Amino acid sequence: MSQYSGNTSGPQQNETSEPKPLTPSEDRQWAAVAHFGAILMFIPSLVIYLVFRERGPFTAQESKEALNFTLPLSVVAIVLNVLSLLPVIGAIFAVLTVLIWLFMTVSGVVAGIEVNKGRPYRYPVNLRLIS
């Protein structure tokens, strides 16, 4: 015999699944992580932008800024990485790839530190691909 009595005491099925807004502390934290994520190219800022843009205005603004900065540089780095497979001149492309990655990483850390303090950060050179 089944133990089911038909009584449900759990959460109601009709609850909306809208995401909760981020607290100011969480908003700052995710915005900073979007910038710190530059070490992994554009993927972290893209994921944070897509997941949290509706939940926190500061995170939306800063993850978009980080994505606009890292996306073009990541594409260039990937192309250079493929070109580094060429014999003889491939080493030049490999060095350029590493330099771009270092530039993105250092810039992302600087931006992440500023954003973690609650201050918006604008990269000195940034294409506004995503508006």
C-alpha cells in the first residue's frame, strides 16, 4: 500500500521562477568576477553577462564592459594561436598570443580591483560591440 496521502506540504507549483535581484554586495562581487575572468578570455564575462544581466545593474554594466574588452582580443589571440602552428614564423605569433593574454589578464585584474571597490571601470581602449 502506498504512503501517499495526496497532501502536499512542499512549495507550490505555481510559484514564479523569476530570478531574485542581487544584493549590492553580490552585484559588486559578480561584476568584479566578470573582469577577473579575463584570465580565461571572454567566456567568464559572457556567462556572467547572460546569467546576471537582469539581476543586477552594476553586474550588467561591468560584465558588458568586460565582454566588450575581452571578446575582440580573444578572437585575435585565437587566430594568432592557430597561426603559431606555421613553421619558422609561428614563434612570432606564439609570442604575440602570450602578450595579448598577459595584457588581458593584467587589465582584467586592475579592472576587477576597481569594480570590487564599487567604482565603475572603463578600459582605455575598448570596442563597444555589445550595447
